[in-house]
Amino acid sequence: MRSLLIMLVSLSLTTGAAAIGAQARAMWVVRYSMASAESIDEMVRRADEAGFDNLFVQVSGRGDAWFPSNVYPPAGPVRDQLAAGFDPLAYVLEKAHGRGIKVHAWINTLLVWSAPSPPDDPSHVFNRHRDWIMYDSDGKSLASYSREQFGRSNIAGALMSPANPAVRRYIEDFVRDLASRYPVDGVHLDYIRYPMSSVDYGPDARRGFHATQGTDPLKLVRDPQSVRREVGTRRYEQLVAQWQTVRAGYVSGLVARLRSVLDSVRPGALLSAAVKPDIPLALSRFGQDWQRWLKEGYVQMVLPMAYGTDPDKVYDQIEAACDRVGRKNVWAGIRAWDVPVSGVMARARRLAPLGAGGICFFSYDGVRDNRHFFDAVRRLFAKR
């Protein structure tokens, strides 16, 4: 019996490793590892030695650019390097492509600021266009939130509203400039969502719905009993569902437009998105209709951020995503920054037999100083 058990465990691990070998093997790389040629060299070397074949490198974190953009202002930490002629994106593309590693330009699409004080660059969108920032259901702009308010609300920072046509054009121009000038293998959209269900209730988001439905969506959440009395419970519930659809539609519309931009300037480049892993909540709370994005061909794959601490829940979320949208369209996003290496590898081995299109660890920066992680990944990927 003991010999049989050992054989079965061995077979399970081998099967998982073999499945991982057939999948894309990726890491997210936070922008601070793009600050110098030396940090990029080290990152690419370690990724290559561990067996990674895709890197999601962050080129816009807070409404700024970690390359010489013609649209967004330069990021403060690399402003001097850019002025001196160093281009982090061009450099990482050269080094990664030289080792056969694909590079996806990762942008924080709607998130533009989160620091206690405003950007020091007057051209930054947070300084120039605070009217572009989302509003909450109390009628308050996220641009006026304090750090304490962001913390209490569990909101990362100020986000631009996808309902605003100027915002959509601004982001489109940024992606067009990026993809037309750099041979990226893909563009990766992060923060392509609302931070919570009580956001966005700014004038641009509400205007069209109010005009077509005769009800201000703000009233649906601030005074639901009044609306129920006016139109009845059934109609109220219809309006709530319609508002959810309209709200998500603003995000989906932006994703669709970015797909068109990418097709026009970099045909064949992939468009992907980091998404909330719980499918119903992704839509109702965060406005991410990522099943539609895949169905309509707006994106080629989604990366569910299955960052929970319960391994069973992580597995269930990735399994559900694979079942709903097709395995090859899902790259499993795994938390690695504060989980023991053994736990990270156990999750990866368990997920592998699902046959997802890829596996992606968050993030390089969180494990950069942990050689045990890269040794474990190398062993995991080596068994094909």
C-alpha cells in the first residue's frame, strides 16, 4: 500500500509538472525593477534561468510613463534617466527578446494617483484634469480622498472615469504611442475596473442613463425607497440591473477601443487583462465583464488574480474561469510575494492539470531576493 501511495503521488507531481511545461510561464514585473539597466539585466537573466517565457513589465503605474512617452509625463523615479537617454522599455525588449522571452507592456489603465500629495509634474493628469476622476455615491470625487479615506474604503487611489470621452481618448493615445513605437508582444491592462460598487457616479457616468431611463442612477443607491414608491419594486430592480449593465459597458467599451488601437498599429500583438477572479463579483462590483471581452475578441486572455490565502478557493476560482471561458484563455495569477515557496509551488502544481493557457506569478519584485523561489520554479518548469 505504501509503495502504491508513493507511486500515485509521484505520478501526480509528474503530471502537474508536465502540464506546466506546456503552459506559458510568466511573471509580473513591477515598474521599480525597470529603473536601471543593471536591474533589468538581473531580472531578465533570472527569469531566463528559471524558465520563464513571458514577462509583464509595468510601464505605467500612476498616470505616468517608464519610457519616453509622447502622451504621459515621465515617472518621477526615472525622469533623470529618461532625460539622459535611457529607455527602460526599449532596453528590456532588447534583452528579453534576445533570450526568447516575450514582453507584455503592463499599464495601470485607470489608476492615476495614490500618494498623499499631488504629483510634482504640473502636466500630470491628476493636476490638469481632476474632473476626469471617478466620483463615489456620496457625490465626492476620489481626487479629494485622503490616504485614510482610501484605506477605509479599500481603494488603491484616484481612478479616471471610463465614461468620460476625454479619458478614453487619452488612454487610447497612450496605447497607440506605445504600441506603434515598440515591438511589444502584447499590452496588459490592469486596473481596468471600478474600485467598488459605490463608484463611479460622476456626471459623465450618470448623464446618459438619466436621459434614457428617466432616473438618476445616483438616486438608485442613495434613495432606493423613493424610487420604489415612484416606479414600483419590479421597475426598480430592472433599473438597478440596467445600471449595472451600463456601468460595466463603459469599461468594456474602453477595452474594445484599445483592441482596435492595437490592431491598427501592432497587428498580432496580444491584449490581456488582469481581472477579479470571482466572476459574478467581477461584473457586479467592479464592472469587469471579462467573459464578454473574450467572447467578443477584445482580449486574447485574462489573468484572474487568484490572490486569496485559501488554496482551495484559489483552485475553485481558476477552475471556474477555465470552465466558463475556455482553458487556453486563462492564465492563472498566483500570489507569491508573501507565501512560503512551498505553498506557491503546491498551488502551481495543483492548478497545472486544469490546462490553463499559462501561469503567472505576482510578482518578481516580491520574490527578487528569494533565491529559493527561483530554484523551485526552475525545478518545476524543468520537468516537462
